[in-house]
Amino acid sequence: MNEINKTKNFYTLMCLAGFLIILLPVGIANFVFGYMLGDSPCTLCWGQREAMIFIGVMALFIVRYGMKGKYLAALLIMTAIGLYQSFAHFGNHAHRDLDQGFGLAVFGIHTYFWAEVVFWAVVLILGVIFAFAPRFKAFDEEIGEEKYRKFTKFSFAAVLISTIVVASNVFQAFVSTGVPPFVGQSDPVRFSLNPKYIIWSTDNWKGTWQSFSFLGKRDVKAPDYAFAPNAEKLGITFDNDSNNAPFAKIDESLEIDTQSKVDFAKPINTMDYIRGEYVVSSKWDVAFLDDNFAQKESFVLDPYFSATIDPIVGITPYQEDKFILMGSNKSFLRFKKNPNADEVLQYADFISGADKFEGQGEGLGRGRIDTVRAKFNHVASSASDGKYLYLATVPNNKDKKTFVISKISLKDRVLSGEFIPSANLKEGKTLGDLYITSMAYRDGKLYALSKNHNVIVVMDPIKEEVIKSVAYPSEITNARSLFFKDGKINILSYQDGENKLFILK
């Protein structure tokens, strides 16, 4: 086949592709879904539909005015924009339960996902067309001295029908959305030509330009750790005055009985007393200490293998001989001690200590907790009653009001429930004023340690309520861990450059 014929075939394929993207997804959405089934596009749907129209029109421009770099560039740019829009759209709904969705479904899949398919199809088809394209010089030879190419019957029909489809979409957009400054709605009602059901609204402009972030809701700063204070970025001012706590009254106050220094080379972020020994952690370092705080065994976690684990915020007992290590991002590792561990097999989970600990094997391994109310909050604590694992959210730069306790079944490590504890609070205050850095379970109650305002919140996880608020001394300035030993409350605080353990009475 000579180059001129290849060029003509190229334009035929380009015309067909441009025509089909306007005729099928755009045309069907407009005539069938819109006029026949009453579907009215939301603002993101309109954006995706517009991107498809621009892509189709650019393809027809290439057919009419010849192959030019600016047309191809515009086509690719609009495809990229469409991919972003459709990804953002179905990303809002992809996590929903079976058959939950937004708007009409085609073959069981909602239109916002089909938009993603269409835009990827554009990339694929464009690649196939150019795979069989002629030499670029042939494009100039084929058009010659003419300013534009002549229509064939097919290309003229394609342009005419596409014009009708685009005009019809403009009409539907005018009816359902209006003219500027009116804008598309997030949850549009059924499409109707009856004026009393037509909504022209400017509500979606509200808050649009107040803040911008590529991460959106996920632009949440890291929690405040002992080894990495982050109060400034979180926009939180910590204080040690229990009178500033959100509770209407403090039920009890504790005093320091004794205090001691824990000789550990790094700021301790978590500490507990499990099965006759202390378990401490700092970022991804974990150590087991005897009663004199002498180190017995230790490991350094590889946080980036498999499910990424953010810095450790809790280590709790699990089954008879295992532990659950929890990261602030709600990813975890089930591990256990084994002095004869296969170092090669355990290499995956540990940077050091793979010869003494196991993270690979039966009943072990990594996982992630999927939450609902706590989805956009980190956690800084964990506790276990043997049947459930409990996590408490901490406030952040985006949300300083939310406080959620998540309840996870240890049987399958899946969320079993979430609750916001009821409490007697000061007017205008929320439990989000707290900053829970540690939790402990004892006698059917959860004890939550707040670094902010120096209070311990005692909760009943069955009744989902705060039953008591307890103040602890202001001399403890950076409380990180709470645990019980010999029936007494122990609080670990990293302050004045030292790890200090306080026993309270």
C-alpha cells in the first residue's frame, strides 16, 4: 500500500474514532439516559462528557484540517483531563458495598466507571491508529496546497450527526444547569422540562477556592510522636492543665507515687507490660525489657514491605504467644518471638532481628484496618480485651472535632463497630479536644490517656460512654503510654530529653 492510501485510511479511522466517541457514550448518555430515562448529569459527569466531546471534535479537526501537532496535543491533553475527572469521580464511589452507586448502571457498572473505560480506550485506539500511520511527510503530500481536506460522504455525515449530538447536550446542560454563574449540582434531580422541577444553583461554588490541595481530604499531617513532635503543623497547642479538658467536671485526681528513668537510646513512643516484661517502641524500633529495663531482645521493622506501616503507636498481646503491632495508619503486623527463627524467611518484615522474631507464618503477617468514621484520622493508641482490638483517633490539621473509637474483631481483623462515646462535656466542647496517645483495657473498661489537658478518660465500650474523667499531675508534660502493673497506673512520658516512668496513686 502506498503512503497516500495509508494516509487516507488513517483519516478514515480517525474520523470513525472521533465520531463514535461522540455518538456512543455522549449520544447515548444524552438521548437515552437523559431524555428517555431522566438521568441528569452531576457536575463531574458534565466535565467528563465535555472532555469526550472535545476529544471527538479534535479528531474531526484532524480529519478536516490535516494532521497537525496542536490538534494531537489538544486531544491528548483532553484525554488526560478526562482520565483525571473520571478517576476522581469513581474514586468517590469505588469503595461502596455491592450494587451501591450513583445514577444509572450499564451492565451492572455505573456510568462514572464507564467514563474511565472510554478515556483509556481513546489512549489505546489512538496508539493503534498511529501504529499503522504513514510517514509524517505523507500527511503534507496528501493535503497538498489546500488549506483543508475535502469532506467525504462519511466524514460529512459524521460531522453533521456530531453537531446535532453536541447541540442537544448544550440544550440539556442549559435546562438542567443554567448559565453562569449557575453551576452543575453534586446530586441533581431527574431531568425534566417542567420549569418547577428545574434547579439552577450556585451552591457548588461555595468553598471551591478557599483551600486547594492535590491530596484533598487526605492532606493530613503526621501525628505528634515522642520522637517527632508535630504540634505546629497539626495546629494544636498542647497544655497540661486538666481544668482545660472538655469535661464538665473532673471526677478524680491522681498523684505521683514514684518515678524512674528508663534507659533507652531513643524517645519511647509506646510502652506496655505484657507477659512479665516491658515492651517499648520508638518509630519502627521495638525492644523487650526486663524489670530493670535491661534490653532482652529487639528488632527493627521494615515498614515498607507489603502493607506499609506508619510509626508504631501500640503493641498489644494477641492469642497466647503473639503480638499485634499497630501503625498510626491502622496497618498492623502480627508477630511473635522465636529464638530459632528462619532469618531468610523473616527477612521480609525485619531490618534487624529476623533471627529472633517471626512475622511470616501461620497466624502471623500484615494487614490493614478499614474504618468508616475514622477514615481520615490517624490513630495514636491501641488496646485489646482479648476479643477485640480498640483504636482511638487523634485530631489533625483538617479535623479537630472528631473522636472515634474503632472496634476490630481479633478473629478476622475486620471492623466490628465504631462509636463516639457519650460524655458530659462543657458547652461547645467535643472529645476532639483530647489527644489520646495510649489506651489500656482493664476490668471491662478502656482507659484512654490524653497528652492534651492531662486527663485519663475511662470508657465503657459496651455502653459506649465515658464513665469517669481522671486528672493526672501537670508535672507529666508529654504522656505517651499508660499501662497497669501490680494494679497501679503507670505513665511513660518523654520529657526533658529522658524517658520517665511515673507510677501514680
